Amino acid sequence: MRRWHFEVGETAVTILGDEEFLPVAKESIYRSRDVIERYIRRDPMFGVTLEPYEPEADAPPLIARMCDAAAMAGVGPMASVAGAIAERAVMDMRDAGAEQAVVDNGGDIAFLLKEEVTVALYAGDGLQGLGFRILPRDGIFGLCTSSATIGPSISFGIADAATVISENVALADACATCLGNLVTDHTDEVMSAAVGRIASLPGVEGALALAGGRIALKGRVPELVRAFADRSKITKVEMPGDLGF
């Protein structure tokens, strides 16, 4: 697979796939951003609220999917934006004929796999050397991570990493935000309750939280393996734009 990094505004994406499908993903991301930007101009509250939000009846499918995911997680719809964009890009790559595709939108990752991949979990100065062995499966799925200590995400907790897996990538993204908010302390009680609550939500397969050098997990989480993050491959914004997604 080819690896390709590109940025538009404050969307920083790493795409893995056969070369012929890379432009498909890029165009998909441009289209998704255009849909979201247009909708924010039409309904500004959608872009700023931190609470679940009811979209207008004629809202585009991407907007409705974001709002549905956010409602399930109890967060604002923009908490699902990176996962929703990555998911749509992988869908479009699949529809164009791709059998293996990965779109990493700033740590919110959508997968279509016929061969396994390893994903290192980057938690800054937190627990290091940890990653996931991601096995092939039918269909598209997501592994999304939020953090209170790394990157631009809004979080009301202290988690170095809050990771959620789901077949619904937008839902995984929204729930990762919620999980990060719930980890307000690195005690066993708080961390166990946080991952337990998220893993119990319909559509969520599993959840993992890292905070204060400690780890808590619940549900069906991919196999944990030794993996060290190559900082040169971390998907991040290098040329900031004017929109926060």
C-alpha cells in the first residue's frame, strides 16, 4: 500500500491504499468538508454546540449521521466529524474497487482490511510502546482516539488516550470524546466506570483509556501488542487553516 499525507484547512489525513484509490479518498474528503462547511453556514449552532443536536429535516446524510452518533454518545455533533469524514472516504474507496484502505484523520481511523495492520497508540509522555493488532473483517470499521493532553481536541477529562472501536466510525469518534470526558481521575474506580459506560452503548465493541500511566479496558478491544509510535508518521496538522475540523 502507498502512504499519502495531505491537509485541507485543519483536516490532516494519512491515507493508505493502492495508488489508484488515493485521489478517490482525497476528493471524498473535500466533498465531506464542503457539505459540513455549507451546513455550518446554514445552521451555525451545529458547528459549536457541545450537546446532542437535532439536525434539520432535510440535512444531508453526513450531517444526520454525525448528529445520530453524537446523540448516542451524549456530545456535540462536531465530536464525530473526523470519524465521519474518514468513514466516508473509505466507503468511497471501497465503492471504487479498493479491497484494503485506511484513512487516519488525526487519530480517528477508518479501516477496510484484507490483511492485518498494527496501529501504535500515541499517548505522549503517558504509557508508551503499546499498540493494536488490527485483523481483517468484513466491512468498514473504526478505531478512534481522543486525548486531553495531545492535539486540539476539546476534552473535559485528563485521559492521555481514550480509544473506542465500532463498525460505525462516526460513533467511535463521538464515543472517544465522551470517554475522554469521563476520565476525570486516574483511579481504578473512575477509569473502570468510564470504559464500562462507553462499552455498554449499542454499536460500541470496546473501549480503552490511558491516564496517569494506567490503563483500563472493557469489551472487545483489538489485541494489544508492543508497538512504538514513529512520530514522523503521526497524522497531525502542519499547516493550520481556519476551520477546526
